[in-house]
Amino acid sequence: MATVGRFFMASLLAVVGVQHFLYAAFVSTLVPVWIPWRLFWAYFVGVAFFAAAVGILVEKLTPLAGTLLGVMFLAFLVTTHIPRIVKRSGEGNEWTSGLVALAMCGGAWIVARTPRLEERETADPFLKLGPYLFALAMVGFGIQHFIDAKVGTRVGPPWYPGRPLWAYLTGAALIVAGAAIVIRKGRRWAGSFLGAIMVGWFLFLHLPRIVAMPRNPGPWTSGFEILGMCGAALVLAAARDKG
């Protein structure tokens, strides 16, 4: 399960890395204006995503790759997403993007603490924050299902019945799973559950959109973000540690 999870996360990084080269001009506009050489950083982060993808797949490099990847997502959260959320607090998409960065920061640190590296935990105590950051993002997503009416229209294909109801049930499930991770009760169950529902979202919601609009980067990004978070959940489910 952990190997599959790492593969899913590496897939996200590879896709986003490609996008940083195909759409570098647009990506550079997301870099804060006070940072010089914005186009350079768009390409640099693309290379970093490729390197992280390789590192996560190569077991000996996973701790370093996961640690640095988490730091990078944390930097994105602090320098880009939080300021945008503060300025546009009423826009759900800004909150979603910030929560994705938070989830991926936590997920990267979860991956960095693979079971075979349990002896390293005392040397890297901050990595223990990974599950908590990931759980906080899941709780945030769950809350969005209740306060953002648009989420209800996105849960399930158009032909799927009872979409608003499923939006609320999904929101409640995300909150419960996140809480289980935080209180260290049923972490494996919570990780398995989150992984299962995210695989379902990718296959039945996002993949059809990718197939229908292969030239549109939006469905690729949102779909593989789900797959990357699914990967983190699966690695968490497979972990032997309880810290």
C-alpha cells in the first residue's frame, strides 16, 4: 500500500512539473511580486518537482525528498496561499488551493517517515507534524462541503443522484477521518478510508474530465492533486508508527 501511495504522489509531482514548463508564463504570475526572477522560479520549481518525484520513488532517497518537498509546500502556503486567502477570504477556490498545499506538506512529511525509517524519528521530530497537517487539511475540506454551496454540485457526475446529500455526507466523513488521525485512534482506518474515496473521486469524477478536456490544464491539476493526497493517505494507512 505504501508503494502505491508513493507512486501516486510521484505522479502528481511529475504532472505538475510538466505544467511548470508548459505554462511557465502563467505559473510565474503566481509567484509573489516581491520575489525577483519570477519566471526563473517557475522553471526551478518544475525541476524540483521532477527531482522530488524521483526521490520519492527511490526508497533510499525518500526521506530527503519527502522532507524537502514538505518544506517547499510549506513555503508555498506561507508566501503565496495565506496572503491570497487573507485578501480574498470569501473565495472558496483560494481556501481549496491553500488546503491542498497544507495537505501536500503534511503528506510529504508522512512519506518521509516510512516504516523502515522509524529509528530516524528522534532525529527528525518535526516530521511528526505531517499527519496533523494532513488531518487539518482534511477537516478543512470537510468544512468546505458544508459552507460552500458549489461543492455540492461537484460531488459525483451530473447523472449521480442526491449530490447535495452526498456533499454533506462526504464533508462529515472527511471531518471524522481527520479527527481520527489527530487523536491517533484509527489512523490506519482513516488513511485507508481517505485513500479509497479519493481513488473513487479520481476515477469517476476527475479522470473523465481529463479525458474530455486533455488540453485543459485545470482538470489535470485538480485530478492529480486528489491522486497525490490519496497517496499520502495510503502511506499513512500503511505506517507502523503511532506517533
